[in-house]
Amino acid sequence: MKPFDIVIVGGGGAGLYAAMEAMKTNPVLNIAVLSKVYPNRSHTSAAQGGANAALANTAKDDSVEMHIFDTIKGSDYLADQDAVEVLCSEAPKIIRELENMGTPWSRLDDKTIAQRPFGGAGRPRCCYCADKTGHTILQTLYEQCLRKGVFFFNEYFALDLVHDGSRSRGLIAMNMKTGKVEAFSARTVIFATGGYAKMYWNRSSNAAGNSGDGQAIAYRAGIPLKDMEFVQFHPTGLRKSGLLVTEGARGEGGYLVNIDGERFMSRYAPTKMELGPRDLVSRSIETEILEGRGFDSPAGKYMHPDLRPLG
């Protein structure tokens, strides 16, 4: 059995940040990260578009309050508003912290962090690293964790929590290279296993590892799960494969047209158009298809992303 103070399940952005923050609070903690893949290959690396924060670099009148409002409105007012307030208030600090750790944010002419429009945002507040935002953030966090002495167990598949009925005592995991089951004792276990949208299989941009086993482990241990029905559907996945056309393509000026050549989002979100909230754009695309205005293909009907304005 391998003894640790904290075991974190998941080596993506959330897991690595959790490990780094824990080491900040107490540098002598014994912390392990278990990951099904090498951390810089986790699904965070596929996030191209960026992260929202009210830095007010591009839109000088932007504010945390506006970010909070856009986020709550974009959720159809169903979001946990206290959690939204924390998220939006902390975002500028996190972006600057990542910058100080070495994340190469794209820049404006005045050398401040560049920000561009993104879906559901009333102001351009999306910070990005060209088209490799997730990859660069992961690399930054991974380097920090290695520097701080975090232990990594890569290609380990978490199987179940070990608990005494009232609190966790660790977990068991399978070494995917050897097939052996190993035990990890820990005073604290943190789950940061990401999403579970690969259950939609070929209609998902998610990697095969996003299979929901982290949520399943928690459920089997009697831990309540919240808001499991709120799966986000990204509007611009390729019809057959599910590969993603980044939202940055629309943020930089691309738009969506139906078979009549019409920018149909003018009927659903006349102000924000293609940069409306993702659920609204997704539903609008499906409505256009159901009403007979989709393009035909062997894989089914679809809307066309017109990227000619990008040059």
C-alpha cells in the first residue's frame, strides 16, 4: 500500500491545479496524482478557445459583475449563483497567476493579455494562447507540480474508494501497464476526473477517457451527485465524427448558414448571433434541420460554418 496525505484522481487542469494549491498550503504534504493518461495528454489539452475573465483589456467597461450576469443568464438562471460569483471573481486572479507561472497568453498591441469574443459573453473577455490554450495551461501546471514534488502515477485506472462508512481512507486503482490492482491510502481523496460526454460516443468531441468512471466511483460510495443532466452540447462539432470546430472560429468572425445561405441565428439571437450561449446555438441548429433547412450528407443533415470572413 502506498501512503499519501492527498490522492487526486485525474491529471487534467483541475487535478493539477488542486495538487499545486495543496502544496502551496503545506509544502511538506505527500501528494499523488493518478491519471489514466500522461497529464499533458489529458482532455484539457484539447481546449483551444480560451478562458473567460473580466480583465477589461479589450473592452474597458467590462467588470466582474457583467461576467457574473452573463454566466447566470447563459444558464437560464439555473446556475448556483454563489458558485458563479466565486468563479467570476477569482478568474482574473487565476489568469494572472498562470501568466506569472509562464503561460504564454496571446497579447494585444499594448502587450496586455489579448481577449476576444466568445459565446454568451456580453464583452470580449476570453483569454487565449493562440489555438493551444488548454495545452499550454496543462504544460505550465505540470511543470509547477513536478517542481513542487508532486508524485504522478500515470496510466492508472481508479476502481473504487476505500472507506469505513463515514470517511474515505484511500482508493484502489489498476496499473494499466501491468494489470495489477494497487491500493493507495490517503487522508483525503479529491476527484477531478472531468466530464462523461464520451458516453455519446461518435457525437462527442471528448476523448475516450471521459467515460464517467469518476462519477460512478463517487456514486457507488454514496456521495450525492449534482446537476448530472446539464451536459453541454457544443454547437459546432463535425456531423459524422464529432470533431470540434473551435468557438474561436466564430469569435474571430466566422458564421453559420443554412441551405438557403441565410445567417439563421438572426432569428434566434439577433444581438449576439453566432456567439449566443452554446445551448441556444445548438438548439437553433437543430430547429433549422427539423424545419428542412439543413444541408444533406450521408451522415445526416447539418448547418454550414462559413469561415471565409477569417481570410
